Amino acid sequence: MSRTPLIAPLLTLALAAPAMAADYPAPSDPGTIQAKPKGPFHTLKVCSKGKKSKGCFKTIQNAINAAKPGDTVKVPHGTWKEGVKIQGAKKRFLKLIGDVQHPESVVLEGKSLKGAAKSNGVLINKANEVTVRGFKAEHYNGNGFFVTNANGYHLNDNVAMYVGVYGLYAFNTIGGEMRRDTAAWNNDSGYYVGQTPVQTKPVRTILSDLVSYGNVLGYSGTNSRYVTITKSKWFNNGTGIVPNALDSEKFPPPEDNVITDNDVFWNNFDYYKGAPFKLRPPATGDVPYPTGVGILLFGGRRNVVSNNRIWGNFSVGAGMLEQFLLKNADRDGTLVGNQFVNNDFGLNGTDLNGRDIFYDGNGSGNCVSGNTGVSTTFPEDGHTLVPCPFSGANRFDEQSRNTAVGFAAAPDQETAWIRHDHAPQGNLKPLERYSAADKASYGPS
């Protein structure tokens, strides 16, 4: 059977890096170790808005430029119309601190900026172990917080909203962490870790205690590896969590990622029928990304999805799908050794997924075991699902794969949804069709 007719629909799942006018540094080797500075260290302060004082800096960038390795830059409450850059080994181990308890009080605002300054709220490039804490970034064309070509970083206690691509973005990096952050209403994904270099002694990247809602994708990880996503809430996005393989970045496919102990629910945001941000065409063309999906592995090896609570996603709770569009699909797109284990589906029967588990049967060593609350699978008879441990060839079902692709390719994706009543979650309101009047209820107050 020719696969050509499937290419356009399946591109809806490609989640490719978007083409855009942004100030993106070229990738370089992130493995270079930068010596930990010995000090003495100093604290540089940015002047309060509207006040002049000796010993403080008028802008955040001026303070960053004056800082030495290991120094701390403190920023007071206010709105700062800057695109901040922290670049090079001379800024290694720098700490940029706003208000950790109230990041919404220290705002990086991109709305009135032009050119490169409007690309990112904070850009970290070739500077290892930089810490950024306690800021809210909004209205940038590119990203809220962007780190690249670094060995270690700390993006903690931040908020990213209304940016053109990714809320918090790590690309071509080794290790690092995002903790206690919130990402909402971003035009692509709330969080993104991509193009992780292959490592002989892997250093894990930790994403923990995050909140992601109102984004096209909650998390996208193109060719990401050694990432642990845990103790976080992914809800009211178009799709929740999507590690994926693409040729647009180096080092496919995603490998050795762990998605564990998360709440993944209500990812049914049909942003094509209304959103608080201007939709840009997906890099995949005119066919939309899938909606109604909690967790999707689009290609990948040795990824473990475990101990998550997954409910109220109207298309699929958790799924695995071959990525056969890669240039070397047999090598890089085949699913190998992935596990769905000990997850709980359907919130004790009170908030069901449309289909709990989908797997097209591609690859080898992929297994599903110990999951509770599973009421529906796709294919319906579950013949592609085998218990763990398993090391043989899986049973590929091309018809099921094609049907799943059709869910995303449909002109109206909601026709593939299987709706159920939702169980209350405090004051949260489920988001399907965006309403400005209900906006405050779609996320935490």
C-alpha cells in the first residue's frame, strides 16, 4: 500500500519548529564545561521605576552587562520593556532574580518593542548554570524564556503568557531545570525541550511542579532525551504532552524520557474556533494539529509514561504513534521499548477519556501494563497492547494508524471526540470553545 495519501494528514502531528522572524542564535556545542566562578560575588540592583539612585542600574540589561560570573542581579516590581540577553561564559552562574513569590509583579513586557528586542523576554546563550527566577514574560514574538547552547540552567518560579511560540524553551542544552513555572495562552507550546545531544553519561533535565493551560500544546519535546516531567498539571490545552521526532532538528528521535506523576486532563481546547491569541498557520501547512489528546509519543525509544492521572481528554488519553515521515523512518521513526505503566485513567469513572489508550502496534518492545480505569482502547479489542515486560516485535495495525491520523486530519476535529461529563475541579472551567467572559476560570485563580 502506498503511504503517499497519508503524508498530508500525518503532518498535523509533526509539531515542527515554526518559521518566524526571531533572534535565534545558531546551535553550538553545549557540552563545554565552564568553570564555576570563585568570587567574590556581588549583588547588582536595578533601580525602581521612576526613581534614580546611586548604585543601581536603569535597565535590567545594563545590570546584566556589568555583572561578572556568579553575580546576582535583583529586579524590583514594575514593568520592564526589554528583551534581556545573557550571553557567553563571562555570564556563567549569573542569577537574575525578580519576585519569587509574586512573579506577576515583575513583568517583562514585549508589546511595544521592535526588532530583535521583541523576540524573547530572556535569552540565555552559551552561559552555563544561569538562574532566572520570579518574572512574568508576555507579548514577545518568540519565547518568554529561552536557553540554548548551555550546560545547565535554572528557569524557576516564572510565568510566560501570550508569546508567539514557546513559553519556556530549552534547545540544544544539557541538563537544566524548570520548576514551579506557569505557561498559558502561548501560540505553540507552554514548555519545550528540544534537540538534546546524545550523551554517554546522561544528565537529566527536570520539569517539575509546572502548570500549563490554554496553549496549543502543553509540552512539546522534539528530539528531546533524558527529560523527566513530573508533579505537574497539564489541562485545557489543545494537546497535553507530546515528545516527538522530526528532521527539522538534530538527534532524532526522543529517547529515555520519563513522564510520571502528572495530572493530565481536559486537553480539549479547540483553538481553531476561537483563542485569545492570533493563530499563525502551523509549520505543517493548512492541516491543524490534533486536539483532545492527553499524552502522545510520536516516535521514540525507551520513553516511560507511568503513574499519571489521565482523564477527560475527548480523543485519546495516552497514545503511541509511529513517525514514518522522517528521512530515515525505519531507524528514527520506529517505536522501540516504550512503556505505559501504572497510570490511572478516567478519574475513578467520573471523567472518562474518549479512548483511554491508543497504540498503532509499530516497532518492538513496546508494552502497556498495570494501568487502572481503562474502559476503552484503540483498536477497540486492544490487540496491539501487550503487557510488560516485553522484548519482541509488536503487532502493527496500519488500519488503526490510518484511522487515528484521520482524527487529526478531519476538517472539524471535534467529530472524532467522544464527549463525557466532567467531574468538578475546584473553580476550574473546562475549555473547549474559548470565551473571553470565562477566561479567568480556565486556569488557576
